Amino acid sequence: MSDTPIHSKTASTVRSDDAEMRTRKVINRCNGCGHCRELMVDTSCLFMPQLYRLVDREQAGGAPISSAEMKQLLDLCNTCGICPCTPVHTWIREAKDAFVGREGLPPGLRLIENVQLMGRLGGALPRLANLALGNGTVAKGLKRVIGIHPERKLPLFPQDSFTAWAKARGLMHMPKTGGRKVAYFAGCTARYYFPEVAKATVEVLQRNGVAVYLPEQKCCGMPTMLEGDREFTFDLARFNVAELARCVSAGFDIVCSCPTCGYLLKSVLREGAQFSEEYRALVQQLAHQAKGDFDQVSARLAAEDAAFTGRANTASTHGRNASMLSLTQWKMFSDQGYFAGIGGANRLRVANHTYDLGEYLWELHEAGQLKLELGAVPAQVAYFAPCHQRQQDIGQPWVNLLGLVPEAQTERIGDAFDCCGLGGIMGFKKDFHETSLTIGTRLTDKIKAAAPGRVATDCLSCRLQFQQMLPYEVFHPVEILREAYRNFLTKTSANVSER
Ligand code: SF4
Ligand code: SF4
């Protein structure tokens, strides 16, 4: 049945119409509720308007929604998270998974969804790879074979490797220090396509006295999750959760410069984890020890959440903080999160200790620990807060941080309903390219109207989409912050040599 969590199914218990039943569950819920019928008008979401078009046709006596239409409908959702219901996000992903589980993925898509493998292959021989990508005929042939839209610009491979740079600086060894220390989850785009962003992250953190460790890591899993490749996504997530939980146990905060990685580690992993069997057993044990005094249990749970580093990052829990539930509520729920197949305790450990880079730096500033020796960066900057950063409920840390940079005039562009439209690798696919541009136009029109000197966004997928659609140079805000730190040093040393 479609109500059964997909993780508990075996091949022999999966019904042949499981994918359709799961899609129908989403359609029924959203049609019954109807909230997104109005809410998603004039937003970048293409999924909800199409859902209502299909259901209206069916209810008016037209053709029932076919299996092919359901699959196309699911393809329109790029997990931007703008619509308000977490369970609906999970059900959409599970319906996608069910289609892919039954019908498989085309080989070309299997290749491009593996962002890490593509990055490693191209990064091994960047000159050769770039020569091939720069050759019109070869690039056209490659795109056709792999299933990439002919008009989609492909990122070039950088000549230098972030991994080699990090190794040379000893970042792969866990530092034994007592002060602030972070395990940096760089994500595939910064590691393999934009190493300057990863280097700027390390430089800015170190400049502020934070020890940086680069743990073993794989792709966060968002691109494969968006494609419905459940098995691969879970392989990636299992590896990352085990490795990052080990870092937390050693006293490290986890920091992400990519908001999509951060959203997955903080929010998607967290979904349902406090109702996992492991966590429920802990609650029962604490309740027994506290003789049913739930205030005591809450305090112990909060201490458990903050274990190892002395604090827990509870942003993006949307009021579902474990310590806020009553014992009765604990008994009513079960782990229905997308990653319910992975142990709840480690999922929570990772989610509770993961920070967006901007969030982490702004927190340093609020604690009076951010170095403010910043030189001028005279530029008019249009900053876009990407969907997955907005979903983390962390305010506007990058707008605040860029506001500290002398002569940088930063304007926030885009509202709560704007999305660049790339959706991981979805915008690269020949069938989604045009849709992706349609989604992004609402936002890029606003950026063009602001006519900025530069565009800044922390999401490197947005950066690729902006490079496709806009004529402006695009930066991660941490690159602007690094520029300000470097400009200060240059000015100071120039003043010294003039004396
Ligand atoms: S996503 Fe949530 S709020 Fe939107 S229509 Fe569906 S059930 Fe209602
Ligand atoms: S997650 Fe985004 S694209 Fe998907 S249904 Fe919700 S608003 Fe639409």
C-alpha cells in the first residue's frame, strides 16, 4: 500500500501500481487541502499548478490522470521546498523513487546524476576535458549521448584541485585543538567545479581562528534524490552520516558552504528522526530514569542534542525540536522521514551540529569573534538567497555579512517564492532545460532590472543557472568576504612600505 514507508518494502511486496498510488496520495492530499492552488500562483513552482490542472480536468469528467502524466508531474518538482508541507515533499520523492524503482534510469542520466564522478573524471585531466567541451562538434555529440540539452552551457573544469590544495595544507588530518573547529562539508560543486569557493571558505574560517578539517565525504545526495535514484542516494547518505557523526563525536561543528548540502544535512536528515526506534528507546529510558517527570526528560534530551560541542543547531526544526514534545506525542508518531532507513540517532547528531557557512560566520560576529579588518570592495552587489538556504530559517546572514564590507552596496533580490530553476542537474536534461529557464525567468528578470555590478549567491547551482541566463559575473558571498580581508592586508602592507 502507498501508506507503507518505502524503506520497509521488499521487491516481492511492491505492487506494480505503487508509483501511481504514491502519486495519487500527493494529488489527493493537495487537492483536499487546496492551499497551494492560490499560494503557488505567480511563484516558480510548476508542479502545483499542473497538479490542479490535471485534477480539475479529471473531476470535470475529462480523462483520468494517466501514469505518464503522473510521472511528468513528478518531474516538475525540483524539491525547492517552497510549498509548506514536509510530508508532501517526502511523498513526492517517494513517488519518484517508485517510478524509477520500477522503470529504471537511462544510462546517460545515471552518469550525469553522479556529480562527484563527473567532477573527478574531468578534474583528472582538465585540459583534455575542457578541450573536448570547447569543441562544438565533440560537445554536441557528448550532450546528445548523455541526454543534456544542446543549449545548456557546461561548466569548465578548473586547472587546480581543491583536494590537492587541502592535502598540501594538512586539512585532511583531524586537528587536535580545543578552540572552535569545523568539519567542512564542501559539496561536489565547490570541490570539483568552483575550488575558489572552497578555498575562500577555508581562508575566511582560518582567518577567524577556526581550525578546519576536511573529512572524507561523498556527494550530499540531493542530485540523485531529485532523480528518484533511491538506492544510490541512500549509499551516499549512509557514508556521509557515519563520517560526519564521527566528526561531531570528536567535538566538531559541521559547516556547509553549499546551502543545498546544508538543507539536506540539517533538514531532510532530521525529518522524522526524533521518532525513530533508536530515539524513542532513548526517550523511554530517560522517562523511566526521571520517573515520568517530562521536564527532566526534556532537559536531558536538550543536553543530548547539544552533546559533544556544547550546543545544538535547532534552526530549521520548524518547532519540532525533540525536547518540545510531550510523552503522549512521542507515542503517537513514527519515523516517516525520507531517510527513515538510516539510524535516527546519527541523523539527528549530524542535523543538530550542521551550520550554513553564513550562519556560522554571523554567529561568530554576534559573539564578537569575527575579525572586522575588512578592506573596501567597491561594488554594487545583487544578492539572491537560494531556496535551500531560505528553508533553513537562518535569517539573512550573507546580507548582514556583506553589509560589514566597506563600499559594497548589497541589495537583496528575489522573494520567498523565487527559484533559479536549475534543480540540481535537472536543468541540464534535454527534457527539463526549457522548463528550468521558465522557472528561473521570474528571478533573472528582477536581477536584470537591478542592473548590478556583480551577482552574489551562495548556491553554486544558482551560479550555473545565472551563468546560463545572465551577463553578470557571479560570486559566492564568501569570495567577496575573502576579497575584503585580502584588500585590508594589501592596504595595510602598502601603508607600511610607504612609511
Ligand atoms: S503542499 Fe501542503 S499546503 Fe500545499 S496543497 Fe499540499 S497539503 Fe496543502
Ligand atoms: S517543493 Fe517546490 S517545486 Fe516541489 S511542489 Fe513544492 S514548491 Fe513546487
